[in-house]
Amino acid sequence: MFTTIKNAFKIKDIRMKLLFTFFMLLVIRLGSAIPVPGMNVSVFQDWFKELSENNAFGFMDRFTGGSFENMSILALNITPYITSSIIIQLLTIAIPKFEEWQRDGEDGRKKLAALTRYITVVLALIESVAMAIGFYRSGFLVEKSPLYVVEIVAALTAGSAFLMWIGERITDNGVGNGISIVLTINIISRMPSDLSSLFTQFVTGKSIAKGVVSAIIIIAIIVAMVVLVVLLNGAERRIPVQYAKKIQGRRTYGGNHSEIPLKVNTAGVMPIIFAMSLFQFPIIISQLVGYKGTGAWSEILKYLNQSYWCEPSNLKYSIGLVVYVLLLIFFAYFYTSITFNPLEIADNMKKQGGFIPGIRPGKPTSDYLTNILNYIIFIGAIGLTIIGVLPIFFNGVFGANVSFGGTSLIIVVSVILETVKQIESQMLVRNYKGFLDD
């Protein structure tokens, strides 16, 4: 691995891309330490720590690399962009014009990308306005002045737009997908403090025997989850495709074969994000408006809050976990259905003279692909459920609250693997021995 990195730095353009990416990530981490003007950060952090006991904003803070807890100018981070991208993907199914743009190649993708940027800014503006008003009412400002509210809105919106710009610059001039890399570095930045908390909670102050056993168990669980994520991310079912021979004049065309790779985890991390967003949205809104009731709504919020799940003393709230698992499976099928169209694949194969051995072209091929897809999606959903539920289980039973849960691990592992593949492909073009050969 070190030899490969050394070889990568010997290639000037790859070296410049790696250095550019590193510099941009450094800028992001520096920006995460700059507080929003007009905010009384210490008061906000005290309020946030009280909420963190119930993990209300943990989902948001983990994706911002601690920027939200520090209430920096990058507090919104790229969450508006992620939401905007999801909205565009869903609208592509509902709006024929968007579907047409998606099929138009590079020009269509540019139009969708521009629309994604506009929606990102609008969402960042809406979120920053709502947060600024909430901060004003809660007394988190240095002084209750409308001018500070305007400054907070401007700073948070500009910070989110700036991060979106950095992500796109990394994609164009650096290595890997910029937005994914920004999200990954945010998650990784929280891991040292989480590991330190685990060490303090389960190792420090214990006897040598208990401390060693606890450390081994913690390492084993983390390694096992990483291995499971790697296997889930790389697992796929390959469908063989044969192309019929065509004779035109004296030349023969076709006759070759290829494969359709169907990933087991087709939807990636999106089912977890969708399901958790649905659960967290009512909690976040209730806390921003200052709701502190003890009635039926308060009980409902506990069912939605994952911090109450798997607690031996309050097992009734684990009903929320059952609903969460069902939503994971549902969204795994739903997201795959809007990103992979077996009928379209079958039609394209038929037009190109391709067929699956033993399956007739057209609708039988579409039905065959659908059946295979439904089978592997279920396997992927079960694997995704295990990865998503394990951290929640250990948090509820043992109080091991960490940010690198199932969602974070899937994002980090998949982004690292994709980035390594991209560097590998660039090195192979220049006849250098790469990562995959180590």
C-alpha cells in the first residue's frame, strides 16, 4: 500500500489531484471551526449536550463532522445538497421532462445538476431561516437583534453553498466524487473522539482482564461490521447476456457475450437515510419549536427516537425499531425500483440482439430480471438491516453511543473503495502497479 501511494505521487497529474483534494479538505476542517456571527456558541453547545443524551440531532451532527454542534459557518454542511439530490431523483420518475433530461446524456445531466444546485440553495435558505428564528426565540444569540438573525441566515446559507462548490471542484480537479468525499471526511473526523469515548467508557478504570476483554470485543465488532459492509458493497449477481450473430455482406457482427451486474445492495445507504430522516424529522421540529410536553405526543417521540430502542427497562419503545426495519426493507425495494428498470433493460437488449440464455427476449426477460432483482434486494435489505441495527442494539443495551454507525460505515467504506478504484484506473493507464495488486 505504501509503495502504491509512493508510485501515485510520482505521477505529476495524480499528485496534483491528491494535493488539491487534501487542500480542499483542509479548508473544510478549518471552516468547521469558524463560529457563526451573532451566536452565543457556549449556550448553544450546553443546549445541544442536553439533547445529545437523547440523540435528537446526532444524525445531523454526524454528517456535518461536528460543525453543527460547534455551530460553525458550515453547520448545514452538504445536507441540503443530499436532500436536493434525493428530490431530483424522485422527481425524475414523476416528471417526464426530467426523465428526458436524464436520457439526453451530458447536456441533460448538466441541466439536472444546475437544478440540483438551485434547490440546494433554496433548502439551505429555508433551513437557516428556521434555525435562526428558533435560535432567536431560545436566546442563543449574543443579543436579541434582527440583524444577527440576518447574519446567521446569510452565513449558514453561504456556508452550505460554499461546501457544494468545493465538492464540485474536487470532482473536477481532484480525486473521486467530491460531495461523497466531503461527507466521508466529516464522518471520519468524528471517529477519534468516538473511539476515545468507547475506551473511556469500557476500558478505563476496569481491571486489566476486563479492560483487555472489552477492548478485544470492541475491535472485533468494528472489524466485523467493516468486513460486512465491504462484502455487502461488493456483492453482485451477474446475469450472462449473449448477442446473436448478424451477417451483413461478408462481415459477421455480434456473437459476443457480456454480463449484467446486479448489485446485492442496489440502493446503497439510501434506505437508511430515508427511514432515519422520517423518524428524526418530528423530533427535530419539536425541539426547535421548544416543545417540552409530557402528553401523548411526547410518548410518540420516544417511539421514534432510536436512543430509547433496545433499552431493557423500556422494551415497549423498541416497537419503533420494528417499524424502522420494515421501512428499511420497503425503501430498499422502492429506491431500487426508481433507479433500475428491468423493462427498459430488456427492451434495450432486444433492440441490440441480446438475450439471456434460456430466456426469451422481451417481457419474459423483464420478468426474469424482476424476479432475480427481488430476490437479491431482499438479501441486501437483510444485510443493510443488520448493519443499521447493530449500533442501535449496542447503544440501547450497553450505552455505546458512537457516530460511526451503519450509515456512516457504509458511506465511508463505499467512498474509499470507489476512490481507490479511480486512482487505480488512472495508474493502470500509465502502467503503474496499483492498489489492487498489493
